[in-house]
Amino acid sequence: MEEPGVQDATRRTRLANERTYLAWWRSGLTALAVSFGAGRIVPELSGGASWPYAVVGAGFGLLGLAFIAFAFTRQRRVEEALQSGRYAAFDDRAALAFTVVGLLLGVGTILIVVFQG
């Protein structure tokens, strides 16, 4: 039987994992909202060419879907690690992929603001 302190630590870790899962979901939903704003609302207001906004908007939409999908896989990996007493480190490849996509979308957004404005 586990000691009370160990049980409490495991319980807190599981709750932290749940909060992290929901944070990934919030990030995904936010990216989807940005996708709609950038791809549909802003072009209507700007009066310029709409295709750059659609491209960046689609990119944000794909990023949102990736966040939601990654939330599930990450939550499962951490839960499996907890079950076996291991630690599940954040995947460096995922961190790099999210960083590169975020930078590309940021640069794309800046270019649209500069050249469509």
C-alpha cells in the first residue's frame, strides 16, 4: 500500500496532467478562432486580396487541430508513465514542430500586415 504522501503526490500529478490536457485544448480552440478571424473576418474588413489571409487562417486551423490531437496523445503518455512509476518527458520533436509552425505563422501574419496594409 502506498504511503499517504505518495498517494497525494500522484493525485496532484494526475490533476496537473488533466489541467495540462485542458490547456492544450484551450490553445487548440484559440488557434481555431484565430483561423476563422484571419481567414474569414479580416479579409472582409481589409478590402485587399483575400488569399493570403486564407492561407494563414488555414495554417492556424491546422495548428489548432494539431494541438487538440497532441493533447490526447500527451495525456495518455503521461498517464501511462504514472501507472508504471516513470516520467514522460515532453517530446523535443513536438516542441520543435510547434515552434517552427508558430514562427512561420507569425512571420506570415506580419508579412500580411506589412504588405496588405
